[in-house]
Amino acid sequence: MIRYQVKKAVLKILFIIYFLNSFNLLYAQASEYKLKAVFLERFTRFIEWPDNSDFSDSTKPFIITVIGENPFGKTLDELYEKTKIKNKKVQIKYIKDIKKIDSCHILFISASMSNSLDKILDYTRTRPILTIGDHPDFALRGVIINFFIKNKKVRFEINEKSLEQSRLYISYLLLNAATIIHEEEGGGK
Amino acid sequence: MKFIRNLSIRNKLIIIILAIVLSSISILFLTFIFNDIQFFKNEMVSVSRMTAKIVGIDCVPALTFNDVKGGTGILKKLKEIPTVDYACVYDNEHNIFASFGNAPDTNVFYKFKDSYKAKFDERNLYVLEPIEYNGHKYGDIYLRLSTRKLDERTSNHIFIMSLIAVVIVLVAYFLALWLQKLISKPILLLANVTENISGNADYSQRVQKISEDEIGELYDSFNNMLEQIQLRQKERDIAEKALYESEARYRNYINSAPHGVFITNERCEYIEVNDAACIMTGYSKEELLKESLKTVTAPSDLNEVLISFGELKTKGNTVIEAGFITKNGQLRYWEITATRLSSDRFLGFTVDITKRREADEALKKSEKTLSKAQKIARIGSWELNLRTNQIKLSDEMYNIFDFDPDTAFTEENIKQKIYSDDLDYVSKTIDKIRSGVLIPIIEFRIKKTNQDIRYISVIAESVLNENGEMETVTGTAQDITQRKLSEEQIKNQNILLEKAVIKKTHEMEKMMEKLIRQEKLATIGKVSGSIAHEIRNPLGAVKQAVFFLQGKLKNKSEKIKTHLNIIDEELTITDRVITNLLEMTRLEEANKEKINIAELINQAVDRCDLGNKITLKLNIMKNAEFMWADPLQMQQVFVNLIINSSQAMEKKGIIEFKTIKNNHFVKITVTDTGHGMSNIAIKKAFEPLFTTKAKGTGLGLSICKQIIDNHGGEIKISSSVKKGTTISIILPDGAN
């Protein structure tokens, strides 16, 4: 009986420890994506979109599309409800299907899209869409900006070739701040 | 300054040149250095700000993505710039984001007070710049730079410039030393010559001219001056010689002069006398030089002589006639003409005039006698020299012409006295005498100072010279006012008498006229009185008979009717004549009462039967509506006047009555537009039995005049032929 009780108590403690741990993890993940959500806007400060895509029309929204599983939760919606990007209202789209990418300015490619990344990039490569990845090898595979964590800090890398192809203009200041990926070094396309 | 003033010209010039060079260089170098420091500082500020901006922008991504390591890395690059001691990047909340260098500064934002202006202190330059990119502000960057390099650079410049200044001053000193000779040398030369001349008084020396500048001109002027001095000296020598000779000559003249010549001092003591003076006084020269002018003057004239001497002292010259006593006690008269030589030397010329004086005395005596005689006779005498225009007068002339003895007896002054109406006549007469025509007697008036008018008679007589020309005019003048006034009085009385006689004659003529009229009226009265009674009754019978016949013969021939009418009319006229005659002769005393004039005129008009051809106008003034008169008699007057007027107008016409009040009289005028009257008719209009009308009695106006006379009034006629006649009646206003 006592054993059972001890067992039960130990289990209880273990459960609590697990619960606490998982909570901690969840919390850490939440602050990371909050930072990434903020970074999306910060990137735009150093990037110019070509003018032919109705960019100068301020009534048209700035579109951020998240493809794959949404790691931001409600953060993006909350953050960009009031914040403007390039003096435009921000519209957030969540999609799973590649066909629904349509026209957008930023395409956040969730880690869950690792398998269909090439197809996505085939679609975006010739369009003025800033692709942002969230998976360690996405930069090498052709995503323009890719987040990574170093020394517990969110950092980002830039694929120079993809950038050149995208027709987007990126300030040298951003390049100075980022880790630059040359595709020859990696095994990507 | 005093020290410089006493230096030689050479040293003065050098000092002046060096002072100018030094001050110019100092100003120039100070300006340069100041400019340099400013320039270096500005340059350092702009470079530092630029550096801060560039580094700041480099830090933008680090700040954007919170990359402290990246930011620090960028700041570390500043170690390449040795002057940067400390650098720091702040975020927008002023928290330090990244820094570089030692000795960090605190309170940076407090120091700059939010203004981005570079600040210097003794050792450092502080720069704070905002970090901005694409319109976003990401934070601030702060730099502290050492000014060590700046100070080193400035000291270097000052050192080099001082070296240059020393070289320039040295060069300027040697140049000045060499060039000052251009000015100092000729002046020193001139000074040497001047010294020579003043030492030897030798004015024949000259300076050699070496240049054409101001100093050259100075040399010319100096030489010129020397020449002038030389010339003057020569002239002075000649003049001195001439003076000496002239003095000797003058002494000789004075001594041999026929008149007494002497010189006295201011106390009248003789200092110098000539021979003639000695002879005149009887003293020897030695004796006379011990005397004075006072001691030789006759005591009675001493005072006069002293006054004259006083005048000589103040005015500078004088003339006096006085008595003097000679050594042997004889009284002689001298005329002394004296002049002032200096403040204590007086020169006198003496002439003995004793003989002339005695003759003058005698003449004066005889003139006095004549003057007395003239005064008694009130006659003045005069003599005019036509050639010299000189006039001589006796004392009485002054009395006659009311001149005080000090006034000059000139033609101008005489003319001022002459009464303005006579001035022209007198001037012309004087001109005639001047031209040689003698006017033996002229009379004119003068006005005395007390405004009295006096009559003057002047008699003139010519005196011919040896050529038979009129040279002087002499004559007498006499006040004839008394005589003239008597004549005037008689003349005025004659005029008064004449006027009185004319007046009396006129009055008598009027009286005669009145008498004749009264006589006429009396005769008419007498005749008419007896005739009226005898004729009126038979006339009445005839008239009744005519009336009866007119009734009876109403339907008979027109001719009979006409004749009966003629008889009737003639009877009426005859009756009126008789009535008039009676009225005129039996005119009673006027019973005056207040009458409304307009009413009376209307009554008179009613009596006259004027018919349609006459328009009557009444123009009665408001204050002249009434008059005081006998109503019956006045009605008669108006009737007569209206009948006269209506008969004077053959066709249509206007009779206008007007009344005006004037002081104590009422004036009534009756104006018609008839044929008017001739002047003769006007004169005789009021005479009884005078008429111009075929059927008139000649009594109407005569009766009117009688009535108006009875009322104490006046009646007048004014008329012009073919225009009309106005009769004016003026009556006294009131019961009396």
C-alpha cells in the first residue's frame, strides 16, 4: 500500500516535473517566434520590392503568407493588426497548399514544408517574393533568408544567389549583419 | 613719444618704417593663425561628425536585430583613428548598446541637452550624432576625440610664422637704413647752410638743388627767401641814407621858414623853435626854450588855448586864434596850426594875425550897427554870389525865415520852410535869377516851426561886374504877413457882401412873383365873385331848357341831338370854370384831420368818370397810409391831378399813385404815361390862367398849389415829353 502510495507520489512528482519542463519549452518557443515575427518587419526595412507589382499603391496590403504549420500561433495576427509595413496594412495568410501561394510579398516557409520546398521555390524563384525559411538547411536549398539559433540567439543567413534571382534589392547593411551562404559551399541547388 | 621726438631724422625714419612693418606683420600673422585654428577646428568637427554618422549607419542592423557583438565589432574599427579616445552607441532609450575605448563618459545626454552640436573643451572634442536610416531613428552614437594633434599643428604654424616675421623685420631694417638717406640727407644739408648763414650773416650763400620733389621746392623757397632778405637789406641802407639827408633838409627849411615853427612836449614846454618864432616872441632861442606856450599866452585866452591843446592830444590836430604877450609886454594875435607828431611831441605853425584881427573887429562893429537898424525896420538884407553860390545874410534874415542861428542858410533849408503851394513858384524864380533874368520882387509864404504861415516879400537887385555880367544879386526880405492878412480880410468881406446882395435880390424876385400871383388871384376873385352870381342863374335856366329839349326832341334828326349835346357839354365846362374860380378865390383855412389816403384817392377817382382807357395803380407804403390834411381840399387836389393826367393820355394809359413816408413828411407822387410837358410849360404850370389845353381853364394846378401851400407843403413837377409827368406832393406829417 505504502509502496503504491510512494509510487503514486513519485509519478505525481515526475508528472509535475515533466509538466513544468514542457511548459518551459513552450514558453521558450513562444518568445522565439515572437522575435521572429518582429524580425519579419525589420527585414523589410532593408529590402526594396520592385515597383511593377503595384507596390506603390498604398491601398493594397502588404501580404505575408505562412505556408505549412503555423509556428507563430496568434502572434503574427496580433503584432500586425496595427503595425504597418512600408506604409501598407499587413495581411496575414495561412496556407498549406502550394497552389494557394498566389501573389505575396513575404512567404514564410514553415519547417513542416521541408519535403515540398523545391516545388515552392520553383514557384517563387522568378517572382519578387521574399522567402524566409525556418529550418537549418533551407538556406542552402535556396530560401533567401533563413533563421537559425546560435548561442541561444535568433540569427539569420542569406542565400546570395537566390537573392540575386529574386529581383529584390537588399541593403548592404543587412548583408553585413547576416551570415552569407554561397550555394557552392552547401549541397543545395 | 618725447624720446622719439628728440631722435635724429635718420633714426625717426627707421623707427617709423620698422613700426609699420612690425604692426602689419603682427596683424597679418594673428589673422592667419586665428583663421588656421578656426579652420582646423571646423575640419576636425566635420570629419568627426562624418565618422560618427558612417559608423552609426553601420550599426543600424546591429541595433535592428539587437546584435550587440556585431555593434561592438563595428565600433572596434575606430581604433584605426588615433584621435578617438572613446566611442559609444546608445539605443533609443539612451541605454548603452555598445562601446569602445577607455574611461567611459557618463551623463552624455545631459551634457548635450538633446542638441547634436560638437563641443570642445581644453583637451577633447565631443560629438553626439543620431543614428538614422530610411527615416527610422535607431539610437545615437557618441565620440570623444583628443585635440592633441590640433594643438601640435597650431604650435607648428606659429613657429614657422615667427621665423618668417624675424626675417622680414631684418630685411625691412636694412632697407630702411639704406632708403632713409633719400630724405634725411637733403634736410641735413639745408640745416648746415642755415647754420652757416646765421653764423656769418652772409645772405649771398645758396643751397644746391638736387631733386624736384617737396624738398626741391623747399630749397627753391629757401633760396628765394635769402634773395628777398638780401634785397631788403639793400633797400634799408638806401632808405636810411635818404632819411638822414631829408632830416637835414627839413631842419634847414624849418629854420628859414617865414612863420614861427615850434615843437612842444605834452606839458606845452618848447623843445624846438625856429628863428621866426624867436622874432615873433622877442625872445632869444635859449630864452624861449626855457618858456612854455602857457607862459606866453595872454591870461584872458589861456583857458581857450589849453582846451585847444587837449583837442590836439586827442584828435591829432587843431587850429586856434588867441592873444599872446611878447617879451616887451605887447599883445599880439597869432593863429596857431598844430599837429601831433607823437604822444609827447607837438608841432605848431604860428602866423601873426594882429592886423587882420583889428580890421575884423571894426567890420563887426559896423555890421552890428546895421543889424540893429534892420531889426528895428524888420527888414533883412542878403547877397548871393551867382558864381560861387555863396550867400551872405544879415541877422534879421534868420528871424524873418525862422532859422535858429546854427542852421545853415542854404537853398535847401529855405525851400523846406516854404509853404508847399508856393514852392514851385519860388524854385522857378530862383532858377530864372540864376540864368541871369532878374525878377525884382517876389512874394511867397513860409511855414514857421510853430505852423504859423508868414508872408515874405523879397526884393532883388543885380550888381554887375566889370564885364557888365550879373555876378551878384543883393536885396532885402521883409515879413509882410500883417499887410497880406488885412488885404485878405477885405477880400473876404467883399465876397460875403456880394453873396448877401444876390440872396436878397433872389428873395425879392420871389416876393414879386408871389405878389403878382396874389394880385392876379385877387383880381380873378373880384371879377369871378360878381360874374359867378350873374352867369350861374341864367346858365341853370339854359341847362334846364336843354334837358327839356333833349327829352322832347328825342326822335328828331341826329343833327339836332348832336347840337344839343354840344350845348350841354359847353354848359358843364362853363359851370366848372366858374366853380374853379370860386374855389380858388374863396379858399378857406385847411381843417386838418387824419385821412386814409387810399380812400380819398378812390373818392376822387369816382368823381372823375375816367372810363375804360385809364388803368389806375395804387402803391401805398405801409407806414404811409394816412396823412393829416383837409379832406375836401385834398380831394380837390387829387381830382384836378387825375383830370390833368387823363387829358394828357389820348389813348390808353396808366395813372399811378405812390406814397412814401420820410422822416416827418409824407410824399405822394402821381405819375402818368401821357404826352408830358415842355420845360417852359413846367415853369408856368402853377400860374393862374396858364394852360396848354384848348378847353382848359388854367386854374387846376394853380388851385392845387394854393391848397398845398395852405397845408405848409410843397408841390413839384417833373416831366419828359412823350413819356409822362410826375407830380410830387410833400406834406408835413401830423396835425401841425
